[in-house]
Amino acid sequence: MVQIKDRYRLYIGGEWVAPSTRQYFPTYDPSTEETLAEVAKAGPRDIDKAVRAARRALPAWAGMKGAARARVLFAIARILQERAREFAILETLDNGKPIRESRDIDIPLAAAHFFYYAGWTDKLEYALREPGHKPAPVGVCGQIIPWNFPLLMAAWKLAPALACGNTVVLKPAETSPLTCLLLVEVLEEAGVPPGVVNILTGAGETGAALVAHEGVDKIAFTGSTEVGKAIQAKIAGTGKRLTLELGGKGAHLVFEDAALDQAVEGIVRGIFFNQGQVCCAGSRLLVEESIENTLLELLKRRLSTLRIGAPLDKNTDLGAIHSKEQMTRVRSYLESGQDEGAVLWQAFFEAPKKGFWCPPCLFSKVTPSMKIAREEIFGPVLTIQTFRTPQEAIALANNSNYGLSAGVWTDKGSKIFALSKQLRAGVVWANTFNQFDPASPFGGYKESGFGREGGLHGLLPYLARR
Ligand code: NAP
Ligand code: MG
């Protein structure tokens, strides 16, 4: 069903080439710790080769009629749909996420992004023309993505870049590169010309070399705030364009007039989707004081029914934590929370001997100054704080260095509008959480980054005016 090669080389200029470093490194299944394959480590010479290939491919790709490029993007979307099962299994193996999520969310959404931007491709010239200017591609784009949604993040980046006529050098995350490498087959079958998309695996230094390369016109980065800041510093003054999609610490507000059973489902989706390894996770639950105990009991009951285990089992709700490093990081927050006086509750779970696992965790008695309330944990850990008035809820929600996502649960529409206007977050969900649509822009404020992906806004970073 899924054919995994023993070894993957680099994809440059439409060919698989050995890395100049001669080095390969393994990628694992985090639920078993077994090696799935070895992938190449690209060095600066490979980056240079890929950037040159992208530059050579640029004039023909950018000069193609919009309708012709649209056909290629539509074909990518169609083939991804046809091969969705294969991609879902590979994503789950390499990342540890439940197959239900890769099958129903990651892969269909990746295809949807290509469909959506295929639709824009032949309309850019008319819809986005300003007097005296014609929209044109920016040029060669370096795109760097994280491990939590490997194929989906690749789709978010590739689809708008290609729609606008840019060429790309993409670097997948070190620990989850396999679906991006399988995507090469789709790109070739869809008719993406050689050099238009180059995929180079490696680790942080590979990303850094891509950022530093003089021939790159734009960097699009999704990952941690720490690395995002380093990239911004590196790029300053070079004239390169930059968009950053960074971390988050999403506030999830629940008022006493909310439909609590539905809110519980939203809270679960908000923080336990992808084991909480989601930039826009609703990781800070803010509850109206009068319903704190009721909601806490409802949540504990619900969390005790979640199934944790084999990611490929279609009944699994929570799969494996993505890596040993991530597991260590989550554990350190579980300790720090308790050290600082918060009360930890965990659903019962007997972890298998192999793999990285963490049951759903709730922290109550949390105060805003605690590390667990301020820092992105990126794991299945929810902190709970209370408020008495909407003003207090807003103040708590906005008291964060991040500003990526937020959510509001209330029965009153007027309250939703009033509150969501005051929430300093790029996305605000109302009576739902973690819903995504390619037509809707996504991105952050403050240390969550700048620039938007998705929707019409997602095209703008990939367009220049000529
Ligand atoms: P990360 O460590 O920042 O890595 C992201 C990517 O950058 C990886 O491909 C990484 O390579 C590469 N990289 C590392 N150091 C680099 C450097 N100095 N220069 C250039 N590239 C470099 O983040 P992660 O642990 O993979 O992902 C988790 C983070 O991503 C979380 O903070 C999460 O909130 C954020 N995220 C944000 C969004 C969003 O849309 N806002 C979406 C998903 C995730 P290697 O890892 O291979 O070394
Ligand atoms: Mg892996």
C-alpha cells in the first residue's frame, strides 16, 4: 500500500540527487521508535544548486498563462485526493498523529489548498491589478516548515507560491519529511516542470543555509518563535521578503450561558487535536467562575473516554507525541506546573513500552504568572483559569506574548461580536475551535508572527507589482 524507500535523496531540478554532504539521517515512527527510512542531509552546496535550479525554472513558469498553471495546480489537488489514503498512512507513520486526523483533516485540507489556489491562478491579473501595475511573482521562494502538519504546511506554502508563478526551494522538518518526499511523485505526474519545486531535507543548518542564500527573494517560515526571530535578524537589511507563522498560546473563553456539552467537545478539539502539537491550540481555558466546577467535571469525564494508542487504529483519538525531544519538553512543563502550585489531573493511561506518549492533562488552580500559562507547551496539556466579567476574560486572554488564535463559547451572538473584536488574535472561533478552510486567512499578531496564509491574503506575500 505505502511504499517507503530505504533511502531518499534530494529533489533538485526535477531529479533525485545525492547530497554533497554524503550524509543521511533516519526518520522514525514515534509510536514504535522504529526507523522508517533514511533521508539526505542537504548542505549549503545543495541549497545553492537548488536555488539555481529554481532561478532557471522561473521565467518559463512565471510566463505561463494563468489558466495553464491552474491546470497543473488542479491536477496536484486531484492526484492528492486519489492517493489520499496512502498519504494519510505515511503521515501517521512519520508523525504519530491518529489516522482519523490525517485521513479526515490533514490530507483533504492539503488537497483543498491546491484546489483553492488553482482557482485564483487565472484571475490574479484582473482581480489584483492596481492602476499602472501588473501582479508578478516575487521570484525564488525559500519555504521552511515544521513537523506537526508536514504535508498540510507544505500545501499552505506551495499552493499560493505556485499559483502566483514563483519557484520554490522547500525544506521539510527533520523528523517528518516523508510525505513531502512522496509529494514529488504527485508534482511530477501533475506536470510541474523541473526546477519549479525543489525539496531538500536536512535539519536546522539546512534551513539556515536557505535563509542565508543570496539568490532567494522570499522566505516563508512556519515554526517556533525562537527560530523565527533568528531568521528575521538574519534577513534584516537584505531586501528579502519574509513571512513568519510562529507559536501560540490560544485563549479559549467559556461563558456560563454556553451549551456546555458542545463546549466540552470544542475544548477537546481545541487542545487534544494532534496531541496538542498545534500552533493555534486552545491551550488556555478561561472559564466563567460560576461554572468552573461543573465544566471541570464534564471535561474529566469526557477525557476519560478518549482512546490513546496506536496511531494507525481508526478508533484512536490521541496518537504518539512526535519525538523524544517533544516528550521531554512536555514533561518539563508538567513538572514546572506542579512546582509552581497548579493542580494536575491526567486521564488514566498505561503507556506502551516503546514510543512517546502522554495522556490528556488538565491543570487547575493556574495563575497568569505561571510558566504553563505563559509559554507554548505544544502538547496535550490544558491550563484552566477563571474570570468573573467579560472585561476580565479579555484582559486575561490578551495577556500573552502570542496572538495567533482564540475561541469564545456563549449563547449570545452580540457577546460573540463584542468579544471577538477585542481579542488580539489572528483567528477567533465562535462556538467551535480548530476549524480550517483554505479561503480563510490564517496568521498571528505579536510573537505569533506576521503575514497571512490562506485566502486572498495568502496570495499577497507571493506577488510583486511590475
Ligand atoms: P522549529 O524548531 O522552529 O523548526 C521549524 C523549521 O525550521 C524546521 O524545518 C527546522 O529544521 C527549521 N529550522 C531550525 N532552525 C533553523 C534556523 N536557524 N534557520 C532556518 N530554519 C531553521 O519548530 P518545530 O519544532 O518544527 O515546530 C513547532 C513550532 O512551530 C511551534 O512553536 C508551533 O507553534 C509552530 N507552528 C506554527 C504554525 C503557524 O502557522 N503559526 C503552524 C505549525 C507550527 P529542523 O527541525 O529540521 O532542524
Ligand atoms: Mg518521523
